[in-house]
Amino acid sequence: MLTGSRRGFLTAACATLLYGARVGSANEQPTPPAARLALLLPLGSPAFNRAADSVRQGFTAAAQVDPAEKLEITIYSTTEDPSNVAAGYDQAVAEGHRFIVGPLTRNGVSSVALRVQPGTRVLALNVPDSDAALPEDFHAFSLQVETDARQIARMAFQDGRRNALILSDIQPLARRIHRAFVDEFTRLGAAITAEFLYRATTADLMALREATASARSDMVFLAVDAGRARLVRGYLDSSVQTYATSQILEGPPDPLRNADLNGIRFVAMPWLLQPDHAAVMLYSRSPGNSPPATDFERLYAFGIDAYRIAANLLRGAEMALAPLDGVTGRITLAGDRHVARELTPAQFVDGRAVPLANRP
């Protein structure tokens, strides 16, 4: 937890960066107090501090270029321990903050959701552990990859696909992606015709080739990362359309390395895909280049949109009616108080990730 003096220093530093130094004059009208916002992150956690710092950097970067709202930002550092997160939340409330952004971990979000104070708004940066309804004035914004899988299911269905072969693996993340795709695809009325677990043996890869060539499936969904996708790509029938989540976009742009992924359709955040996107161009980066697709870049972009959502909510914007064109996707506030993201559809063409609308 930050000390009072350290927190005061950070608040003053943020205010200077945001608004610059002002020299008062006797004729000036009193300046109205800035809206106060607390940012609650596990900066004191050895496991999560680097991720938390990426979010913090994105959040403060967005604050610096915001021309419309003066926000007094106080940063509260916690560990990943739920009791410590709850103590940080209590301290922020006790010190007069009525809008809190964070926590970042799921167990931290769960602990705050159980103790949220009336009159205090929260923009959590993850979802709780349970599926229980969120409290009043409590919104959840996350980068859950299940969102990608559900969007891919809708995208494939709109492309006319009705029978899917799924390649997954035993990792918990892959299983979550798998389940989210299956739930959405079957909800739409489509079917799962075959399911394979990733195994890099000749027998398994040949069985995968035979299955994709059998004409029972009109699409393949890869619930695996980019490395596994590259390995199996040559065993998939090229006439069958292949889809993947944003996991397929990994590392710096490399047309030679990514040539194996040609034709795969996926979704990704504008930050990693569209350097000419109106929101993306507001923030510093190499001119005309997309940053490397790393978890830390994704979290930096997440911090940018977290600030923009918080600022909009503080201004009273009706995000359910006026979506935010964010750097992590097109953002709306759903009726269940979860923040929804629609990512940019894309495809690998000549080893490059290209938005589908821009394909040659």
C-alpha cells in the first residue's frame, strides 16, 4: 500500500502531467475541484506487478491526452491477496474516492464485489470468480479470451459455416476457449463434428489431416496458441476455412514466420492490428507501426481503454447507446453491467495480419 505522502506525491505528479503548472491571478474564478478517481492495482505483487504496471502506464497515458475532463488520480498499490485488495478498496473509499478502477485479479474483484459501498462506483478490471449478478454501480471490464471465441463463433456462422472441427489442448486456457466457442456456435444452431486434442505425433497429425479432408466439417477452429497453430497448419486441408482467437497474433510482425498461418481468420484488438485507427493514433508508438503482440502490449491498451471508460462514466455518458471506439475493440456497456468488446476481424495474407475489410 502506498503511504499517504507517496500517494500525495503521485497525485500531484499526475495533476502536473495532465494539466501543467498554473499561475493564479486575483481576477480568476475559483477552479472547481477535479473529479477524484482511485486506481487500485497489484503493483506490490511479485507475480502481477509487471502486468499491473503495464495497465498503469496505459491508464496514465490516456489521462495525459484527455482534453475534456480533469480527473484527480490516486494510485493504490496492493498485493494479489484478496484481503489486502479489500483493505486498499476500503482505504480509497475512506479517503473520499467515489469512483474506483480495479482490482485486476479475479479473486480481488470478487472480494471487492462483496463489500462495495453504496454511492461508490467501481470499474473492475476483471470478472468475479462466480457468475453471480454484479452489484449496483459495479461494472466489469476484462480481456477474457472467451470473448474472442464467442465472436469467432458468430463470425464463422455469418460466413455460412455450420459444422466445426475443433483442435484444442489440455491447458486450462485452451479448454475455456474451447467451451466458449462450442456454447456460442451450438446456440446459433450449428454443430461440432469432430474434436481433437493437440498432440505433435505423426499418427495424430495424420488423423487430423484425414478428418479435415473428409468433408464432414466446413471449418476448423484452433483453440491453441500461435506455435501449435504453425505446426498443425500444414496438416489442415487448405480448402477448409480455419479460424482462431487473438492468440494466433503473437510477437513482432514477421511475414516470413507467419506465412504458415496464411488464410487463417481471427479477431484482434485495433491496438495490435490497425495503426491508422483513429483512437490508436492518439497514443505514442512507432509511427505507422503496430507494436509486437505481447501480453504487456495488450495490457497497456487495456489500461488506455479503462481510463476512457471511467472518464465516460464519470461524465454521465450512456455507453449502452453510444459505443466507445476503443483501442481494444468497440466497447459497449451491457445491461448486466459487463463491458462488452467487439474486436476487429482479420486474416493472415502473405504472412501479414490484415483486417478483413482491407484484404486485397
